[in-house]
Amino acid sequence: MANTKSAKKRIRQTIKRTQRNRYYRTRLKNLVKAVRVAVEEKDLQKAEEALKLANKKIHHFVSKGFLKKQTASRKVSRLHKLVNSLKNVA
């Protein structure tokens, strides 16, 4: 257990940061999963709606410092590619 005042503060900060990151990580996984499930179901409209929301939220996570800009771009690009493959089949 921490003894100094600053060490106790760092523990509090770490706990808070861990909870915040866990929320963002879970939200990110669910957003990506929603797009992938819609594509697997071959539901173009649902996939486009999920993609729009995922794009918005992923870039929001960049502004919050959870993701780096390039990582977000890569994720969004891959999701767009998935949805576009569904458009080409239809």
C-alpha cells in the first residue's frame, strides 16, 4: 500500500483512468461488432447506419485521447471496406 500522499493520488488517478479506458474499449468493440454483424446479415441499411455511428464515435475517441489518429483512420477504413463490399455484392 502506498505511503506518501502523492502515491495515494496516483493510485486514485490510475483507478479512474482504468475505468474510463475500459468504458471506451468496450464501446469501441461494440461499435465495430455492430457493423460486422450487419454486414454478415447482408443488411445494407443497418450496416450504413452502424458505420455512420461508429465513424463518429471512433473519431470522438481520438479527441479524448483514447485512440491515436492513425489507428482510428485504419479502423474506420476497414469498416468502410466491409460495407462497400456489401454494396458491390448487392
